Amino acid sequence: MYAVIRTGGKQYRVTPGETIRVEKLEGEVGGEVRFDDVLLFSDGQSLSVGQPQVADTAVVARIMEQDKYRKILIFKFKRRKGFRKKNGHRQPYTAIRVERIEAPTA
């Protein structure tokens, strides 16, 4: 059983019990998050593709961690001009563990 959800402008293929990192979400560690934007759902025998979303299907997950990725360095340089600029960025993320996929039984 798996589903494809959309959050933070990206799409993720998730299965129950899986831990993934998504763009930062509001909520406390240990809190529950519900994703209603399910684009595809498969229960093993059948495949449901949403147009644009699969009706009455949701993914329920638990927030495991609120943190930042490692630092990405941005270095700009122009030769023979003495121009050097160094900058860094750490993108915040939320680690979630997928608890279950709620779908109507057919």
C-alpha cells in the first residue's frame, strides 16, 4: 500500500511506517499532521489516480523532528577584480513518520 502526496510544492511517495523529510510544517514534535492532497493511491490490487486528487483519501503522519538541513555554501567570485562573496543557507525541514493511509474500502 502506498500513496503519492503533495506538500511544500513537491510530491512524495509514502508508505505506512516510512519516515521522510518535507518542507517545514507548522506543529509540535509528536503532533499529528493530515495530508488531504493525495494524488495517487494503491492498495496492492488497484490503482487510483486523482484528477487532480483522489477523493476521500488522506495520509495521517506524526511529526518526529523540526530541524534544519546542513549548511549549503554559496560562493561568488569574479576573476582579476578582487570580488569574493561567501554566504550560507540552512533550509528548515520537518521529519514525519507516516502512520496510516485512510482510504474508502471498495
